Amino acid sequence: MTEPVEATLRGPQAYSLARRAVEAMEAASVWPTPLNFELWLQYLGDPEGALGREIDRMLAAGEPFTEETAGILAAEYLPRGRLTEEIRDAGRVLDRELSSVTEAISRAHKAQSDYGRTLEGAAGSLESADGAPQLRAIVTGLSDATHKIRRDNQALEKKLELSTREIARLSEHLEQVRRDSMTDALTNLANRKAFDEQLESACETALSEGARLSLAVLDIDHFKRFNDTWGHQTGDQVLRYVASVLAKAAKSPRVAARYGGEEFAIIFPRESLPEVEAALEAVRKEIGSRSLRRRSTNDELGAVTVSIGFAHRRASETASSLLGRADAALYASKRSGRNRVTCADWLDDAAA
């Protein structure tokens, strides 16, 4: 789903859009399957987009909206659909290459068997050979068979080399597809799926090694104002700006991710609370240090600020619990006036 629609679904207009999608599907006699619902949300959320124009064309032409049609539209216009189609294409190529290699190996095996039988026949003929002409015929036959098996082996080697290259290319492509599936398209940070996996892995490592682990969540202050005042494109500009600061601050082994909408997260393995606090204060100050301008008109947007909450993992604490405490610290920052960093431990100390 594209960014403007995703942003709408995380705001107060989400329920209205969902109701409109169901009503529009019913009016068009389209079954409300999960895939159709996603297509219609995208269609109504961005009616001027490529998918919106295509559905408008289909409805105007009275074309039937079948499951096959939905699959084709999803593969063409929905990011997840395109990703699935890429994986299917890669699978088809891999199947073709493996079948081709299997066939080449089968042919080579037959050629080796034929050559073995030729050698056995030649051995028997040598025992009963009578004179030079028969010996020459045997040697000629062996020479021809040897040349043939050499050509077959060379053909097999060439085929294996080409298939090895194609499979290597395919492997690289699939790795890129995997990276794309774990990357937020707008900001190039890790996406929610990647974040969830990384946080679970980091918690397991911290548990097994007794290592430190901290988690921070960040939220852009008054982000809705940017969208409502300047439009989604300017909102996207703000998201990319914040993401660029986080990307610089979260070099490996840290992990920065777009958690959803205008929320971001950073995982801090093996760092102390003072180190994490200092890093987050630096992020907060750098984000607020620039006055942004709207790219299309050069209008002044003003400074962007973020509210931040973070938590240090307790012994045996789950990823869900750690995230919950970091999130509580984030909302404490918002309640305290925004544009600040709050640690969950400070809240615990204050409540004690």
C-alpha cells in the first residue's frame, strides 16, 4: 500500500475510508475478500493513482472483477503483490535451470555408459583381432568414441558453467528481493517486519549472553499538521529527513527502523544507559537544528522536532514488554511538552 494511504489508515479517517471501501465494493458487485479490500482501500485512498485510474477504466467499461483480475492488479500495483510475483518468477527460472542441468547430467551419464560399453567391446575385439586392418578399425572406433565423450563432457561443463552463473545471478536477485521486503520504501530504513525480527533476535542474544540492550521509539511532533497544511508529499519529505538523521546515528550494530506512520525505532545492543541517552539527545538536537523548506515551492516549513522514549532491557524481559515500556516513555515525553527524551527507568523511579 502506498505511503499516503498507509498514513490515512493510521489516522482518524481510517474507519471512514474502510466503510467507503466496503460500500464501493458492494455497489460494484465485488466480493469483499482481503485482497479486494486492500485494492479498494488503495483505490479510494489514491483515486488519481495508477491503480485508481485502472479500476475506474474497468468499472466504466463494465469489465468483470474476478479473482484472477484482482491477482493481476495486485501483482501490478501493490508492492507486496509485485514482490510475490518476483519470487514466483525467480522460482520458475530456478526450476528451469535445475531441469536443464538434470537433463544435461542424464545425457552425460548415458554417454559415459555408452563409452564404457565401447571400451568393453574393443577389449573383446582386441583379443580376437587378426591383422593390422582389424586393429586399425578398433583403434579408429576407440578414437571416435573418445572424441565423442570429450565433446559431451565439454558440453556438460559449459552447461554447468552457464547454469552456475544464472543461479548465482538469481541468488543475488533473490537476496535483493529479500532486502527490499525488509526495507521501508520511503525512508530506506528497516521496515516494521525487519524491526520485529531484529528486536526478537536482539532480545534472544541479550538473554543468552547477558548483554545490555536498549530500545528507543521516536515520534515526529505535530506530524499531522505537516500533512494537513502542505500535503502528503511534504509529509514524505519530513519523514525522509528524520530517517536520514537516524540512518547516520544508527550505524551497525545499532538498527534504525520506520516503525509505522511517523514513528521510528532504534535498537541499541550492548550500550549503557548514558551512552544511549547521549546518542538520542544528539539525534533530537540534530533533527531540530534545521529549518526545512518545501521542495516544490521553497516555502518555509519551520523546524521539525521529535519526542523520544527509551527503555533498557530488564533480565528475562520479552521484546513485547521492552517495546511497551519504551512506548510509555515516548508518551511521557509527549505529555511533558514534546521535543525531549524520556527513559522508562526514570518513570519507574518517579513512581517508586
